[in-house]
Amino acid sequence: MSGKKTINIEDILNHPTVQRVTDNINAELMERRNYSPPASDAFGRKYTVLKETGRYKFTLDQEARRQLPELIDNKVQMIEGLDKADQSFVEQYVKKRNIGIVFSGGPAPGGHNVIAGLYDAAKRANAESKIFGFLVGPDGIIENEAIELSDGLVDAYRNLGGFTMIKTGRTKIDTQEKMKLSKETCRKLNLDALVIVGGDDSNTNAAFLAQAMIADNVQVIGVPKTIDGDIQVRDDEGHVLCAMSFGFHTAARAFAGSISNLCTDSSSDVKYWHICKVMGRVASHLALEVALQTHANMTLIGEDLANYVDMNRLEKAKQQGKADYHAYGMTLRHLSRVICDGIVRRAAVGKNYGVIVIPEGILEFINEIQVFIIKLNTIIAEYNQTHDKDFHSAFPHLEDKLDHLRRLAQRSREDASFKLWNTRDDDLFNDVAAFFQEGLLMERDSHGNFPFSQVETEKVLMGLVKDYLNILKEEGVYKIGILKDYYRKTLEDAGYDPDRYGSVLFENYGKAQYLLVKPSIISVKTLRQALEKAEVITPNEEIPAAVEKIFKKSVPSFKTQIHFYGYDGRGNDPTRFDCIYTYNLGLTVFSLIANGATGQMAAIRNLEKDFSEWEPIGIPIAPLMHLEERKGKLALVLEKSIVDVNSIAFKVVEANRDKWLAATPSGDNFRRPGPIRFTGKSEEERPITLELNALARVEE
């Protein structure tokens, strides 16, 4: 008998401590649910009214005017509070309404608070109003899958991340049949308004829905959502109307927190380079914010690479009386050299470790890759259209796809007018690694875009980096610097004179804190040759163990750890900034609906300023739209906002590149952003990007 008491698992599970620590509800969750975000001044009044302003100018696309005639002349609407109003206004404002809301696209922290703000405002105006949540995205509208939201359901998700309350989806209402079914759903639910919470494509969809539903008296309002931060609205004169979509701050902080931990790890274990890919297919806003938050050793900004000009190539071409158009834009090979330069410089001062941040869409800014993507997108789209079948079904295997490309290259030799895919394209493509060929040829997403998040971008880039580092190692350029005090101690402890061997071993002996082994010494064999030539050892002597130890410590081993940051950040509980921002967006949505607006995007001006200066507004969507190629065809869409390389935020990062690379004997310059605490006086009030760019904001 062991004498041990038998454990009754039922008693254990019913114990108060076990129930408390295993409950889904914890103290942090309760605190979040109970938090009431402050409302902008305009919402502190009994009613709100819209004041249309013509001071913001937009260049109108004629195709947008043709397709959205009822919306194209919409103006920016400022929201102001009212304590009193005439009877007719009050009756319209407080009437019972049925409002539908849907999430479209990937989740972004704060979405639940858009619902909460709308719900609170609608119920405050009229307790009998109903808010319907369409389930699993736009499919819920098409299929009339909706639930009526209740106090209990809304309260359960206040200030929480995700789109869990009603889920989300990526379907687009982009056909006559889908539009017809959507209209039927709105009629069956007797909807007065429909709210689309989504990114650029979803808000584009909102404009077309608004146009189509005018005759049915259904208002449609959009809400800017995307963690990528690529929905930003300025007028033609640069006035900022929407500085940032919601969810960006939370995702950037979540990524920055994890990457900061890797900065700590790399400078503790001192043997890894952490390669951190962050979401951002079209724009590098997240990478830029992460750079400001963490001071990672290297951060690549795609928009900066696209603007690169190789002045040496231009000068060489000029001397030869030629024009070298390949000098414009960064090549993949050149980018790998830039990364290698930073790695080599850090290794020279004993830092064979570090952190690199890259946006997932980095390759889209690289010349030859961009050309491949454009050409392959067109080839795939034309094949689907011409043959009325799917390219990827017709050519299921990589070799099948490559055979098709070879036939196109052959066609270019036989038909001079066919220039889409020529022999040079085919030769260059065959030089690309097979896994990357497969990536470039993979199925496009629902918008016709190349799915960068599914391609091992970092593997492509780091493969080139590793290859070039091996070349630099063989050339004796890539070396780990040896601390001079460590060198002296090692030799003296072994009974050798450091000075006798120092000038033979090191190219900078007596001149630097970190000593670099001479480029000619790249192996134990070449080490022996150098020592024998300097006559510090004879051909029959062994290399002193202490000297060989120092040499081996100078030989670098490039070790990497790869990380991807995307889904974790977009599922994070929102920062206080995003909680407040999204709740006020929800309040803005109701104000627009209550005042009869349609085809507008809810937004908050002055996000970069103190909360007391925030201004809720409605931005007309139609004037923001322009023609852009999608799936091989021109379509009206909202333009994505990319990083402005002339912005203060980028210039600050650019100016600090050398400092944050920290290729000096002193310590690193990592910044600890801290966790997302949600409460507390030290919690960050807004994205650093917004704070910096506000310094150059166009004042009105």
C-alpha cells in the first residue's frame, strides 16, 4: 500500500479555486467588459446634426460618376451635437429603426465596439429600434442569415477583440443575383439601413450597395477597418480626414510586443538572427510602426525600396552614353546585399545576432518580382477568360504550369506581336527556386491579388542572404570581432604574449576595441600559413590552442529563426485607443443614419490629437473611387494608402537606421513598448506614426 489518498476528481472540479482559475471569465475580461469608452463632445448632446461642407475637394473619376450618379456629389459631413431641435427633426431622429450590420474581410481589433456604439446610440434614441447582425460576413446578407442583437450579447463582447459575435467572411456582393438577394433580405427584415464594416474593397461594395438601394430607401454606411492601415483619406489639398483605419494600433502593438521579446532574446542568447515578417501586403505601415515601437536592427520598408535609384549604375551608363532603366528600383539581389552589409557590420563588433522586420508584401516592391506578378496575373486572367475554365485546374502541377509558360515563350519567338511572356522572361523565371515558382503561380485571392501571406517571402530573401554571406566568409570579409580584452586574457592565461600574435592575426590590432582577423585567414590552414610566414611558429610546431580558439571564435555561423506576425495581432484584444476609436465610430454610424446619410464612410478626424479634439464625420465614398486593374480588368475601387517616404514618420526611421543597427561596440538601442495593458496612465494614447506625421499636418 502506498498510503496515498485517492483523489476524487469530481470534488476537485467542484472546488471553488479550481472553478475560479479554470473559468472562461477572468478579472481582465470583466474589467474590459465593464469599461465605458468616452464619447466625443458631439455625442454628449441629446441629438446630432450633419453640417455639409464643401471645403474638402476631390478629383472625381468619370467612371465613378457614371456608375454612382446618386452618390458622386456627396460632400463631407461634419457631426455636431444639439440639445434642442424642432419637432419634425426630433420625430425623424428618434423614430424606430431596423439596422443591419455586417463584418467583411479579416478581423481587426475593435470591431465589437463599432457594434456597441451603434447599438447604444440607436437604443438611446428609441428603445424599440432593432439591430441585426448578419452572420459570417456578406453571405449572411445574401442568404438572410441574421440575429437580432440584445443587451446581453452586446455586453458580452464590449472592448473585446475578434469578430466573434457575428463572425466575418470575404464574399463580395458583386453580381446582379447577389444584389437581388441582398435587396430581398433588406425588405424581409424591413431594414432602414445597412452598415458594412470592412476594408477598401468592402467600402467599395458599400458604395455600390448604397447606389442600388436608394430606390428601396435603405441607407448604406461604411466603416474603415484593416490592421494594414492602408485606408487613409486625404483630400486633394492634403487635409487629413481619416488618418488610420481601426485595428492598426492594436495589431502593431501586439506585433511590437512579441518582436521586442525577440530583441531581448537575441541580445541574451547572442547567436540568432530573428527574421520577423509582419502583415502588410500592399503597404508597409505595420512594419514602419513596429520599427518605431521596437527599434529592431533592420526594418525593410517596401515603398522605400521601390523608390531606390542605383546612382553608380546611372553614372556608368551616362559615361557610356546609354540609359540604364534597370538602375531604378531595388533588385532582389541588391536587397540581399544590403541586409548582408548590416549583418557583417554587426558581426565585426561582436554582434552576430539581431532582429530584422520585413512586411509580407516586400517582394511586390522588387522590380523583377513585380514584373513576374503582373505578367502572371495577366496570363492567368486571360486564360480563365479565353478558355472559360480555371487555370489552376487546367494545370494542377508546377511542371504543367511551367510547360504552359514555355509554350508562351515559344509563341513569342514565332509571333513578334506577342510580348506578354518572352524567352528572357522564361529564362529568368527558371532561375527562381522551385518553391518560389510555385508560390508565384499559386491561385490568386478573391480580389485577384497575389497571396503574399502564403509565400515564404523570408525564405526567398534569406536564401540569397545566406548564399552571399558564405561568399563573404570565403573572402574573409564576414568575421566576428573579438573583444581585445578577451583576446589578451585568453592568450595571457595560456602563457602567450598577445602582442606577438596580435599583429599577425588581426588587421586592426592596437587600433580598435573589437579585433578583426585578417581577410586572408579563413581556415586553420591559412592561419598556420600566416603564423609560419611571420615566424611566430615553425613548420613543426602546433598552433597554440589559445590562438586557434580565438580564430574559431571569429568564424561566424549565420543562424536564423523565422517568425510570421499576422493572425495573432488581428485577434488581439484592442488597445484603449482602438476601444475608444471604434466605439465613437459606432456612434458616428448612427448619427449618419439618423440624419438620412447614405454612401458615406464613418470616420473620426484629428485621431493624432488629444481626444478632446476628435471630430466625428461622414466621408463620401464615391468621390474616393478610381479605376484600377483587378483580375485583369479595370474596376472602380478605393485607392489603398501606402507609406509616404516623405512623411516625418518614415524620415525618422530612415534617420535612425544606423543608430538602431547598432554596429558599434556599445549596446543595442532596442525599445521596449510594453504589453497592451488597456488601463493605466502609461498606456500609449495613439500610434507613434500618427504622432510624428501630425507634425507636418496641413492646417485649415
